[in-house]
Amino acid sequence: MRARFKPLLLAVAAFLSSGASADTESTASRSADIVIYGCTSAGVIAAIEARRHDRSVLLVCRDAYVGGMTTNGLGWSDTGNHRAIGGLSLEFYRRVKRHYDDPAAWNLAKRPATAPNFIDDGAMWQFEPKVAERIYEDWLRNSGVPVIRSRPIDRRPGAVEVKGGKIVAFRARSGERFAGRVFIDATYEGDLMEGAGVRFAVGREANATYGETLNGVQMVNSTNHQFMLDIDPYVVPGNPASGLLPRVTADRIVPDGSADNRIQAYTFRMCLTDVPANRVPFTKPAGYDARQYALLQRYMDAGFRNFFQKFDRIPNGKTDTNNFGAFSFDDIGMNYRYPEGSDMERAAIIREHVTYQQGLLWFMANDPGVPAETRAEMARWGLCKDEFTGNGNWPRELYVREARRMVSDFVMAEPHLRGAKPTPRPIGMGSYNMDSHNVRRIVDARGFARNEGNIEVSPDRAYPISYDAIVPKRQEATNLLVPVALSASHIAYGSIRMEPVFMILGQSAAVAASLAVDGDIRVQDIDYKRLRKILLLENQVLDTFHGDK
């Protein structure tokens, strides 16, 4: 185990060691019209779009790879209404289909006889991580985008230079300086935004804040990924004095809709396979402790058997394995400090998630207390020999489902998604469920284990997303666009936070940035009619019901 996952641990160590004083590192400076920090799907698409508008661009990556979660295990795309996806986002999924149209692409498993992954406009929505990465790398290279890799931003005060309300440059931990006319923060965490002094929120707002019904603490509505049986949470069943089992908290119950600073669970989206020739067996992680899964053991003892529900199939005998049920791959309650934590705190949280998930896989495949039929099924699976080859076949990126969220003059909220309030100046569409994974695991009023925070409620329509939600307050930053950590409430962000939508918003942000460069104006002052016209010409979908496409 230690040898197999050594690359992951080395990556964490490198992440920490790169924080050396900038005084001892490079002082090189590079500049461009548009500087994008964050090589998520939004950042990649924004960079490609900026080059289409003939702007000089720098795409600065925290890590050595590009694509964020799209290239790190999230191969079963959460798309919602396909009609709401246009522009370069749709083009990405069409490139996926073109790849899999080649019979040679199916080298590990047969192409399915039916085609549930395809839609009428020639796109494919499920893919292998390495295929997504290859598509992005080729696209960036062919577009002439300079990609600067392994340059995490320096998060110390003053590392983001701001003058007169404008970002002048930011410094990486290596000491390198990146200057530009307009900046795009395409990170999941909003690190450039925070460094520039832009206001943000972390956690769940009260329902009353934005006139919502699904925000804040959610006990009554948390019915999915929930314990379907009464499971005793105490070390000695029935004896509270014996203490709680691991991964259950003693938090008190407060009224539903109350605000708190907690965030939904993170996970690694596992790319697994049951193809023997490509399978790497699970091995026991360093620090493995079977007691961490005692609550799951009790759940299985009571009859739970549905552990494999979200082993969603992607091509070539692989899966995008997501959380399912009351105790699964989500490391509930272990990420609260991640959004605002130091680099060392974030690294510790990443290590915790790695150990938890590696341990869970080992436990389910090997622990004698696990039902024999479950162990046998788990033993069929393993990591993919041909994925994440430089990282021990383990995904390189933790799924940060939410972190900081900007607070601008306009905040996307549940009433906007449902159509109860108008959304001004749309630049793209969302449609997925208002989706929050569980936030914590507590003891309910009856004395049993219960998860809290999971919401899966459809907005019942495709809805527009406002340009004003990716633009900071004028007094905070006049040349910054934030298409990922955008201005939205916790529950509205739960729908917006899907990879196809981030691509859409990345493209629209790049067009707006180009207009700001062209007119030498604040991003708050661009001509929306002109922006809208360009977006429509580029096949962005701004209103699925009124023929704007």
C-alpha cells in the first residue's frame, strides 16, 4: 500500500514545500491581456475562448494537470437538461463522442449495444478521465494557450497586488508574478478572489436571508442518502455514557433553516474497474483503522446491502463511483476548515479523505465482519491501471463540492432558480437539482444515527444564470470575473456547481473579459447587449424557451 500510493503522498508534500519564501524563489514576471488562475474546466474553456477572441492569455495552474474534476474521476456528467448546454461546453461533449465513435477507443470492453450515453445533437456525456484530459490538452495546444503548471497562488497578504480597485498582478508560491489587464478566478476555492479582498461566504445561509426553503440546517428534508434502519450510534449500544462511534458528532439539533458555517461533504470520485487485465487490487492504507467503519458494520448487520448502487458505468469497463446511502464514500463532516484553511490544513484534510476512502475500500473487500457476498462483490473491483498513472492510479483531485462563494451585488438564490424572481442579464443556463450532499452525522431525538444536510430538489426548469453573479462589487474589484466560486447561496450553488455549467460560465466570462480589454473598461460596465449578441452567435444557450439559441 505504501508503495502504491506514494505518488499521492509525494504530491501533498510537494504542495506544502512549494510555500517557501518568495524572496528565495524566482522573481520572473509574465503578463497577458487575460490571466486565468485555476485549470478547472471553467479555466480551460475560458482560456480557449480568450484565444478565439485573439487575446493574449495565461492559464496558470495550481497543479501539473488540467481539467479539475472532469479529468479526475467525474466521468458521469451531471448534466440536467441537455438543451440548456451550448457553446464550447457542448463542443467538449461532442469531442468526447467523436473519440468514442472510433472502434479502436473500445480497447478494454465492448461498446454497449444500446446507447444511453448519446443524445440527438451528437454529444456523449460519459467518458474516461484520461480521455477528457487528452481532449483538453489537445484543445489547449491547438488553440495556442500558454499553460503554466504547478504554480499555486501565494496566499499570504500582499501576494495579490491591487491598486485603485484593480488587480495588477498576483504572485505564485514560486515567486513568479503574473500581471494582466483582466483576471479570471476559475478555482473551486476562490483563492484569487479572496486574495484581492472580494467579499465571500462559506457555509449555509438561513432560509430567511434570501427567501429560500432549502437552505440552512436540513433535518426534515434530508431523506436521501439516509439511514433506512435505526442504528445505535454508541460504542456500547444503548449506553450514551460509553461515547459515540467514530464519524458521529454530538452536535445539538437546531431548527431547520438555521444558518451555520458547515459545508457539504467532499469525496474522491473513484474510477474503478472490474476488467481483470486493467485492475489494480485494493491494498490496506497506512493508518488503517477498522473502527472508523463500525457504524457501517452495524448498518450491514441490520440488513443494509446496497453499497454498489452508484458504481456508474463509463466506457471500457470503468466506473465513476459516487457516494450512495447513509455511510459511503463521502467523508461527512471532515472538510469544514478546507475553504479558508491554510495550505497545511488543506493538505491534512486531503490526507484524511485519502485514508478514509482507501480504508473503506479495503474494509469492504477484506474485513471478516462484512457479509461474504459483499466482500466477494467488492473483490471484483480495483483501481484502473491506465488511469492517474503518475499518482498510484488514485484521483489527483479532491472533489471540492463547494468552498468560498462570492457575495456580489446580485446573489443567485432558490427563488431565481424556481422562477419566482427574475434573473437579469443571463450568460448561461443551469438545470440540475438543487443538490447538497450531507453536512454532518448526528444523533437524532430518538437516539439513533442520522445524516443531516442532503437535499435533492429539482428547480422544475432550466434557469438563467446572471452575469452579475460572476462580477464582484464595483468597490472591490473592477477587473475580476469569478465563474466558479460565483455569487450564489449554498442551495442555489448546489445546482449551479456542475461541470458543464462551469464550462458555460468560463466561456461567457472570457467573452466579457475580452470586451473589457477591448474597451479598457471595468467588467461591471461592459455593454450587456453586445455580450449577449456574441454569446448567441457562439451558440451559448441563454433561454431554452424563447428561441434565443
